[in-house]
Amino acid sequence: MTTWKSNIRTVVPYTPGEQPKQKVIKLNTNENPYPPSPLVGKVISSIDLDSLRKYPDPTCDNLIEALAKYHSVDKSKVFVGVGSDDVLAMSFITFFNSKLPILFPDITYSFYDVWADLFRIPYEQKLLDDDFKINIDDYSKPCGGIIIPNPNAPTGVAEPVEFFEKIVAAHPECVVIIDEAYVDFGSNSCIGLTDKYDNVIIVRTYSKSRSMAGNRIGYAIGNPELIKYLSDCKFSFNSYTMDTITLAVGVASLEDDEYFKARIADVIKTREWTKGKLAELGFSFPDSKSNFIFAKHESKDATYIFEELKKKGIYVRHFSKPERIANYLRISIGTDEEMQQLIEALRDIL
Amino acid sequence: MTTWKSNIRTVVPYTPGEQPKQKVIKLNTNENPYPPSPLVGKVISSIDLDSLRKYPDPTCDNLIEALAKYHSVDKSKVFVGVGSDDVLAMSFITFFNSKLPILFPDITYSFYDVWADLFRIPYEQKLLDDDFKINIDDYSKPCGGIIIPNPNAPTGVAEPVEFFEKIVAAHPECVVIIDEAYVDFGSNSCIGLTDKYDNVIIVRTYSKSRSMAGNRIGYAIGNPELIKYLSDCKFSFNSYTMDTITLAVGVASLEDDEYFKARIADVIKTREWTKGKLAELGFSFPDSKSNFIFAKHESKDATYIFEELKKKGIYVRHFSKPERIANYLRISIGTDEEMQQLIEALRDIL
């Protein structure tokens, strides 16, 4: 007799960066070192307890309206979800149903192949060149879909809007997703392409530049038809994913743009300082436009540095696969003080 | 040339009950009329703003531990998600991968067929009898899985644990999900079956009995192996679905059991009072063990009553499909005062 086990979907799950419970310098999950806007705090402390007994607004109207206004697009072009992971997973389910493989870089956000496996979507990973740049010719053949982060992670390398426009224009047969999780830290957004092309969707998150990883908010911008298909799938999965408090804080963050831009400027300044110091210590890295630096040392092994930093209470991220990045460390940008401590620790170790 | 539209997943999404923005008597989405425990409010107002810049604990350890303690089961038997809809959708993806159809009642939670369609799972809906009871013989043949709510919705009819034990014992070839969204309002839980059988999983929600629909918390209890498969799929979908504030309030609610039990007793008392009044007005209904009553009037059409109540600012739920329930209304239990107003309004209308 067969048992229930024969019909279980077994997968190798994504492994998120460690969330240590003790006090450490945490440079391993690209979190923002600064708290969210004080306005967010104000909104949380003014939540009406009685309102929580009711379901949240399933249409997420207030948040969608605030995002549309912020990005100067129509409301019908905006979709929201539980972090950009939710938005991306829903996009995979909705848009990637061709028998042709979807395409993405070999070195990229490590969730893409996990989703493709989970949803049984065929895929091909295209090799970045030795400078971690994307070869656009790899994305020229008809395919089931394309997903590329800009800037790419964990490399931090950004491409200009024209680069993506070429790809989008060449693929009327599929949807192209541009994952802009890190775009606020100094590269250009492709949101403008959604006016001209109906097969492109831009995905964003509150987790990095908005300092709100703990709140789980992501969103997408695309033409209203794409957004409608995405919403239909989302409503078929779970109508009420965005809770009442999250919807309120999502709006609050957008209302304090001055604070938002000041903190981004802080992170960029610290990143550039850190680049200089890392270079002095013998590290090389692509020119990051993100809130992290992807660095390799000229003589010491990444695993060794990773372990030694951990002993000193400093967590960075190390990916053992693919093999050609096994000697790199992804170092998130913390506060000035944290980065000074990192540099001192590295000086000791090397 | 094909366009991207040929590979879109198109679905007919679930339609949630209306969430009117004006002030009305809202008896249409089975929300609890009482606010969550004051402890929940205390936890929200003491959230550390800076903590939100970090990702939440992906393992949801504190909440899982609190739930395990509350239900006197091992931590390895507990899974949490964004409302029971998230837990159920993940369970469909994880457990229902057979070529044989899954089975559920024709009159039941209207999301089941939506998920089956979304994930392309074959299914058969088994007719309830004329008293809205489940015929156990309909669930005797080998199948791809079984899902039944207890008590069932929107009927409110509950079955004893022995009934479900027979089904679980007869189906070693598949996973049986018992959806206990409404179990706290007076029927018996099947959680005990998870000690004896490895193919049964119990799903619960904070949205009804815990007055926390606005927070989006659901959970499942099953044997550690089932929970592990479910967690692997969840981690492959989105590692951080439960946000920092939600995890904290989820624990707080469990810590105030006195308040929880008192509010359930209030709802049950009001429900029994309402049953008496509805019967006097010429309504008939199965004996509900939920926080709603599924009622049909002896002479007036459900659509007529529904529209007239709406004009008076009272929202109840009406399902047009399947046809044999088109003359029923699902009326959520509100406060005593709300139910008195409902009864008066019905007196006017009839």
C-alpha cells in the first residue's frame, strides 16, 4: 500500500542568513543600520486595539494609493505583498508558466532557483563574466521569462536602464522582472519602462532602504493588466496577507521622505569609506551600488575570515555555492562605528 | 509571434466578504465582536522601533514555543503562517501532489476549490446531506487528500472526534487536513489524533476566537515529519512571512487565557440567544457550534433579506453558489446589542 509520503512535495528550502540572538555586529543580511522613521513609531503606538478584531482591508487601498503617489504612477499599476519575496514568489506562479526555461544569472539572489524548483518551472542560469557583469547576448533567445536584480545581489553591480530596455523590448513572448531591492542605494530605477512596455514588472522592498525588514512589505509596479493577473493569483492564495499594522506603517514610511533620503545618504557615505579601507587591506570587489560590498581578499580564504570575524562577534555572509564565489564575503553596510570595528577586526585577522 | 499573455496563470480569485468603510453592523466575515486581550495592546505599544530594521526570527521560535506550551505538544509539531489561509495554501502545495483527486464537501470553506484550481490539484466535492451532514462513506475510497473543516463552514455543523478518526485511519495513502477555524466555539478538537496518526494535520486561526483577524496568524499541529515538509515548502516560498510585531502579539494573546475564555463564553451565550430569536421569526438553521448561524427563512428570499438588511446598515453574508444554499444567510455573532438590532431589523423586514 502506498503511504502519504509518496505525494509530498519535497524541496531543499532557502537558508536565510543567521539571526543570532546574542548581541553581535550583524553585517550578514543587508539590514539597514538605522531605525525606521519616527513616524512609523508614532503610527504603531496609535493603533486602535479594537480595529485588530476585524480583517484588514484586502485591497490594501491606503498603502497602494500612497505608493502610487510616491512613484507618480496610477494606483492600478501597484501590487503589494509580504516582503518582496512574497511579490516575487507570486510573480513566478503568475507569469512563469511556459514550457521554455526562464533565465537568470548564475550568481544572483539565491531564491530564484528555489522558487523555480518549488513551482516546477524550468530554468537556465546564465554565467556572469569574470567582472560579475551580465552578458546581454545570453538573454537574447525566446524564453519563459527573465528575472534580474538591479543592482544584482550579492555582487552589487548595477546596469543602466537602457540595458534592461533592450532585454524587455526583445521579449514580447514573456514577462521580464527587474528586482530593485537595492536600487535606492545609488542606481537608476526601471519604473519608467512600465509606461512603454507591457511585459515588464519592477519589484521593490521596504526591507533595505526603508529600514523595515521586520515589517515585511514589498511591492511591484507594472502595467495594470499584469498587476490584475498578479492580484487575481494573490487573492486565490490568501486574500488577507497584509495585516492592519503593516498597512499603516507602510504608508507612514512614505510620508517621511526627508528622513528616508538622509539615511540612504548616510549608508552610501559609509559604503564608500568602507570600500577605501577594504582596498587598503588587500580586498578587491566590484563597484557596489547596494548596501553591501562583495569582497575577496588577495591572500586569505573567505571561510577563514568569515570564521575569525564570527569569533569576534561580527557576522558577514558567505555563500559556498556557486564555487566561483566561494572565496567572497558579502558585507552589509552598518553604522560608521560598526564598519570601523569591522576594519579593525580585519586588520587583526589578516 | 506569441505574447507573454499565453503563459499567464489566469484564475478566478476568491471574493472575500465586503469590508465597508462606513460605520455599519458587520456580521458578514465572522469577526469577533470583542477586541483582543489588553495584553496584545500592551505589547504593541512597547515595540522597540529600532528592532524593526532587522528581519524577524524566521523560525518564529517564540510563537511556536508559546503555541506548543498552550496545546501541550512538542514544538516540533507546530507550524505558523500568515492566517490559516497561508497555512492551508502551503499545506495544499506540500501535501496534495497525487494524481488522484482530493476530497472535500460541496458546501464548505470556499477557498478549497480556489486553491485546488490555482495549484492544479484534481478534486471532487462530496455532497452534504439535506441536514448539511457529511456522509462518511463518501470519504472511503483512496484519494489524493482530504480536507474538512470542523465545525464546517458556512453551516456551523460539527462532528465528533471519532468521526474524523475513522477517516484518518482509513487513509494511510494521503494527508487529512482538519480545519478547526471555529472549533473554540463549542466543538471538540482533533489535536489528540496527531499523537496516534502521522497523516493528519490540524489547522487553527487567531482570526475568530482570538479576535485578531487584523493580525493574520494561523497555525498547524501535526507530526514532526509533516511539519518539517510544510516548513521546507514555506521556507522555499518566503522565509520571513511573520513580521516582528505579529510574532509578539501572537504570544501575548496566549498569555491571557482568562480573557480569551470569557469572550468565547460571551459569543456562545449571544449565539444561543440569537438562535431562539431567529426561530421565533421563522428561520431554520443547523445547530451551529461556530460564531455564526446559517439560516433560511420559511417564506422570504435570502437575497431580499440580505438587501433589506444592507439598507439598514447591517451586513450579513450571502453565497449564491452552490444553488442549494442560495436561500441561506450566514450571520456572524456580534455583541448582544448588535444582535438585538439585527432581530429588530428582521422583524421590520419580514
